[in-house]
Amino acid sequence: MAGSLPDEDESVLDISQQTKRPLDFALRQQRIESWNPILDPVWVIGALFVLGIVFVPVGFHIKALSDDVVELKDTYDSYEFYNGDSGAKPCAIGNETNAGTDCTIQMTVPRDMEPPILIHYEIDNFYQNHKYYVDSRNDNQLLGSFERTKLTDEDCNPLNEINGVWLNPCGLIANTFFNDIISLEEGSAVSSDGNKSLVMLETGIAWKSDLEFRFNQPDGFKYEECAACDNTCCNEDDDDDDDDGWPCNPEPDNKGEAYTFVDTDFKYTERTDASDEPTCYRYHYPKQLETQYLYETYDMVIDPIEGVTNEHFAVWMRPAALPKFRKLYGWIEQPIAAGTVLKFNIKANWVVASFEGSKTLIVSTNNAFGGKNDWFGLYFIAFGIFCLIVGCFFMAKHILKPRKIGDKKYLHYKKEL
């Protein structure tokens, strides 16, 4: 090319020596074949009608699926109705953290409900997606690492310790865990053997991958079944840092007994008879006197054997994208007949008044698209109707006052050399 520099000429170097030359295939040389549609009026009108014909019936089908979902809701604490009158609002705790207030919620099932029946709690006006909040955690610590460094402290800022005691796990998200206790007291299921008491399951609510790959007890943690829940379970000579022994709890109220947990709910042992006595376990955490573990922060919800592997905790540690969100608390795998009265006991501990939020208990069935969502189907219907209206307008315009279209034979595309 006239005026070009000698170095720009490909003949300066042999092609095999040009190491930065793009590879000679269609993707790198931008020679991939492409479809170049000509959007004439007939194509556009046809496409609009096809979209409308598809979206409208699909929208009605999604709306019908949503209408089939049975959903029961009860807002049991909110800053809007809190007035300090425990008689009028028994679940309202105001700004009293870990109040332990007991209250009861009753719901009457309007239609038959088929399993799985999901129990969620819904939080409003709580921004779990705030970057400062989401970043305040240490994933290595949640996986079991017990090493404390400047970097781990930075990860958990601003909540690493309380009154000089190190928090494990640290961070904002772990230490704002939703700790209301919800239990199903009354309700009956329909079965071939007659009505049976409903059971709310609290297992299987967290992602399996989270439980396997994101949460582990601290390195050095151990536990085993104990013969009796007394001082025979511990070794008074053992130091707290001795991982081979079972140190005694030095707190005065424990009178030198072991760090023990009584499995009254039979979570870790199978109950074969109603007369079976609960099993006692002894456990050991590293540096127990210098560290506040999750089971100590939320002893009303989390026991020392499971710790950070508790499924409610795993559910909470997956941040929500919006300030109004639901999280799964439990589920029922039994059918419920219309007219059944469900009675839930709630021990209210988690404060919402401080951030002007609310707490709602939700019981619902689901469908292929999730829970009840009337807007999802309506969006499909609205878009389909819009396409049909615009298509009719363009078709009328094309028939009554058409615009002369250029001859397509004069269109030329770049050809491969």
C-alpha cells in the first residue's frame, strides 16, 4: 500500500514467524456465517402475532397455577402495629432482643393442601444484600479453620469480638441470625388410617451443597456419647487446649461437670420406645474459654453438636437479593384437609422494630414456578396483548396505507475474499 511503512508489510517476516498474528479460523478472523434478516412489514406483523398468540395462553396457564396455590399468611410482629400492649399483640417484642416471648398463631386452611407444604418466615425492610453486610463473613472460618489473622479480622469487620471474647463465626451476617423458634402444635393430616397429627420437618431445608462444602465445625471439635451427664464425662486434669482430653466446664453453676449436651429431641439417636431416656453427649471445642461459639450465641436454636452445620443457620447465611424476602423454616409432607386449624407456637427473639421491619409466618403449597405469584402470569398476558394490539395496528397501516419497499436485489453484503 502506498505510503505504508516497511515494517507494516507482511513480507518483512515469514508468516510462520509472526507470533502475534491471529489464528486463521472463522471465529478469530470474523468470518462466521450469520443470518441477516430483512425486517419488512410482513415479517414484523407475523412475529408480533406469534408472540401474542403464545404469551397470552401461557400467561393464563401460569395465572391458573398460581391460583391453585394455597397460601396462609400472618404478620406476627411489625413496627407498624407495635404499641407495647402484649395482650393485643402477643408476638410483638419491640426492641427487646432475645425476649423469649411465647405466642400462638392460628390459621384455618381454606382448601385442601397437598404436600409438600412449605413453612416460610418473611422479613420486610431488611437489606441482606447490602455489600457491607454481605462481605462481613469469613468463609474459611465457616469451613472449620481456627486460625485468626489480621486478614480474617478484616473480613469480619466490624463484628469480630464482644467484650474481648472472639466470636466464632464472626461477622454481621452470622451474628444477626434469625432466632425466632417456630413449632407446629396442632393440626391433623388426612390419611387412609384416619386423621394423624401433623409433623413439621426442619431437615432438608438447606442446599445440600452448602452443608457439604461451606460449613464445618471448627478444627479440633469432637464429641461422643457419654455414659452419664455428670462429672464422670470429663477429665479434671485436662487443660482446655488439650485436644486429647475432655475438659470440665469451669463455670460455678456447672460444678465441674463436663461440657455436655442432652439430646432431648433425639436428633442424634433413634428413639425405639416412648420410655427411652435422652442420650447425653460430651463435646469439646478448641479454646472454649476464649471463644464464643454459635451455640453459645444462639443456644435457644443451635445445639453444640451441630454448631454451624445447623440447617436454619445455613439457610440464613445465603443472602437474599431484595429487602423483602422469605426463607424456608420447615415443611410438612402430609396432606391437609380444608377447614383444618393449624396452630403454631412462636418464641419471639428477633427484633424488627429497630429497622422498621416486619415478620410474617407463611404456610403454602407450591407449583412448577415456585410459590404464589399473580403478577408473573399477568406480565405474560399483558405482553401478549400488547403484541397483538401493535400487530393489528401495523397490519391495518400496511393494508390501508402501505409504504413502498425498496427492491431487495440491490442489497449487497460483504463477501469473503
